[in-house]
Amino acid sequence: MRIVFMGTPDFSVPVLEALVDAGHEIVAVYSQPPRPAGRGKKDRLSPVQSKAEALGLMVRYPQSVRTNEALADFVALEADVAVVVAYGLILPQSILDAPKNGCLNIHASLLPRWRGAAPIHRAIIAGDAETGVCIMQMEAGLDTGPVLSRHAISIGETETTLQLHDRLSVLGADAIVETLANLDQLTPQEQPEEGTTYAAKIDKAEAAIDWTKSAVEVDRVIRGLSPFPGAWFEMDGTRIKVLSSTLVDQNGNAGAVLDDALTIACGSGAIRLTHLQRAGKSAQDAGQFQNGWPIAAGTQL
């Protein structure tokens, strides 16, 4: 098939690779424009643009796809279908209607649960037992289009957003290749309104750890925000991110450090911090952290 691929972050890269490996003709790759990054603030290509250029594919990175010129350029590609995964720009109806088979989106949830920007984070924070990917026919609404295929996986009890992100990326790549191979036989299914939830973009204010919550809830927040933006607490004016933790069967005053192994009491139960990162420093396991910047038992966070 003649495919326009539209994606930007790391999550999208395995999908692009899978489409190329499956023998599809990628007539153009659309990605977000290069952004200033690093200490020198030099423009950095998106992961998708970097991969596309390495594969010798034509890349476009317009600031907007809503101009007449952008639409004309898109239509001229005469694509059979557009595959969209974490592109980052809202597509107007004129773009959605241009390919012969429309635009298909790979969404990292079991729709209609977790429509929106942060479905992986929200699934873990909410304590969902499973998630997955849906291949959806795009329409003007926010992730409201009919679903062509859905693929579920269980969420591990200790899984972080990064770990789940990587598994869903591979699952999405396999799912879109399978869906395209059977496109003529698939019947889009309208999403039910029952069970609809929205995965709002993560607000950095959410990342401050509230030790008065139960240990289970605190652990979910830590895993759900790892590695970005990272759940955090402050100690002596220094912000410390917690990147992983485990549940511990202990109790105490919420926020109290119960031992030298960084076991912290919560509203009920306790967690043990296993991977931490001080502001401006590299991430460390708990033992390394305690050797260099110890937090003593009895400290109240």
C-alpha cells in the first residue's frame, strides 16, 4: 500500500520500521519540526525524523497541516492510507478524508477507556489490570472514531510507564501490519459511550508525592510517572525523583522514614524506594543513593 506515516516520538519508531519491513511503500513521513534541545539549544530531530532519514524516506515537518499548501501537498501523495501514531498535531477533516482508506490511528489504550493524551500513565495510576492498543479510523472527535481492531495485554504489578510504553509500541507495530493486511475484511466497530474515560495530559503538580495516600496509590503514581515527569518529594530544599518502589507490609506516620533502606510510611502501608534521582544528578539505586546522600530513619518527609 501507498502509506503516509505521521508520528513523532520514540513510541512511533517501531511502527514505521514494521511498515517498511512489511513491504509497504512509505510515500512520505510527517513529523513534528525539529526543536531546540540540550545545553546548546541546537535543533534536534524527532526520533521519527531521524529514523525516516536513516531509511532514506522523504520527511515533511510542517508547523501546521491546516494551510491550503499543506493540504495540496498531502493530497498530491495519492496515498491509500495514512497511519498516525503520536503525531502531535490535530488533523483537519480535509486531511482525514484525503487518503483512499482514510487515516488510521494507533491508540495506546482499550478505547473508549483513556481517550486523550496520556493513556499509558493514566492506566497505571488508576490501577488498571490490562490495557492495549486499538487501531481506529480517525474522525474529528478526540479518539472517538470506530475501532478496526483491538489488542489487549496485562499490566504487570511492578510495571512502569516506560516499560509498558515499550511493550505497547511493539504491540502497535504488529497490530497495524495485521490490520492493513486484512483491511478489506474488517468492519469498523463504533465505540460504546459506556466506560468512556479521558487521559488528561500529566500536570507536573500531580507529580508531588502525597504520603497520606495508601501505599498502593503512592506506588501507582511512582510507576505511572516513571521516568517522566517523575514523582518527587523534597528533602532539605532538594527535589528528589522516585523512579521505582516496592510495597512493604509496615505502618507508621505518613511520610515517616521507617529504616535506613528508605522504607516510607504512607496513609496505610508503606513503600520502599528502590531507584531515585536528585535534581541535577544521575539516577541511582537506593543503596548508592544512601551512600552518597543518606536519608536517616526517623526523618519526616
